[in-house]
Amino acid sequence: MSSLKADFDELRERIRYGRELDHASFEPIYYLVFSPEQIIEVKRQTPAWISKLHQEGWNVKVFSILDEINAILTNDPRRSLWLMADRKDPMEWSKTNQSLANALTVNNALQNRLVTLLGSLEGQSNSLVLVTDLEALHPYLRIGAVESQLQGEFHVPTIFLYPGVRTGKSRLKFLGFYPEDGNYRSVHVGG
């Protein structure tokens, strides 16, 4: 198993040189794939990785899935209804999770926030987006579904810190237990 440091170093090299130019639909999307057991270690390393990227001339913008989900759910006008329903039947997780998933997907609330950030960086050659806290998508969404809906929006290198298992060149298992998904258009390092 490769180390997080070696995987991050390889990722930096790939971003520096870009993907091969023969890919017809190249978008600079990169996944740093790591075992779900390493989530805490990745969180510990992330500030150092951001610093290293800054030292190399990148203007790093962090997009925390956790923070964005929290903002969406906190500001949703249905929040008081959800809280009331939760107090009435606190063990009804399937309905709760479905309501929260709907809040994230209706009108593409989560995707639109990422699109807004990516759009604001278009044309800035030294910008890079680091997407963190992907585990916060569970049990609502998987990042592959988000990525596929954003085709054509990635104008700057975008790194997803992906807790999961790599099962082939382009197949990943989110959190190691979701069914494998091969619909990614990205470069995968690690895993």
C-alpha cells in the first residue's frame, strides 16, 4: 500500500504536468484515493498539503462538502419541519435521510455551490480547488453523481480527497462499501 505522502507527491506532479493532451474531453479533475480508515490522517495532513501547494504557486480554494451541506441544511426553510418530525419519531432514519438528500439535490443545491466557485476561478491559471470532507455525502449522495452533472464546468485543476477503494483504473468504491462505480472522468492517484 502506498503512503499518503507518496500519493500526494504523485498527484502534485500530475497536476503540474496535466493529463495527456490526447484525451478529447479533458477536464482537470483529480482524485486522491485513500482508505476510509485514513480519513483522520488525511484531515491532519490537509493543512500541510495546502501549504505545499501554495509554495508551488497555486491559489488553493477549499470546498468543504461538510461545510456546504451544513449551510444548505441550516438555511433550508423546511428545517423547522424536519426538526419537528425528528422529535416526533427520532428513529425514522430513512425518512430523515431522504428529506435531507432531497434538500441537497433539489435544484442542484450542492452542485450549484461548486459551480459558482469553479466559475469564479475560470481564467485564473494558478487557481486550484481542493474538495474535502467527501464522507459527509453519506448517505445522501456519491461524488460520482455530482461530478457527472458538472461536465464542462471544471476549468481549473480540482482535487477530490476521496475516501474509498480503487478497484481498477477508473472504478472506485465510495467509503469502501458502496457498489463500485466506473463513471468517473478523472485521474485517480492512490487507493
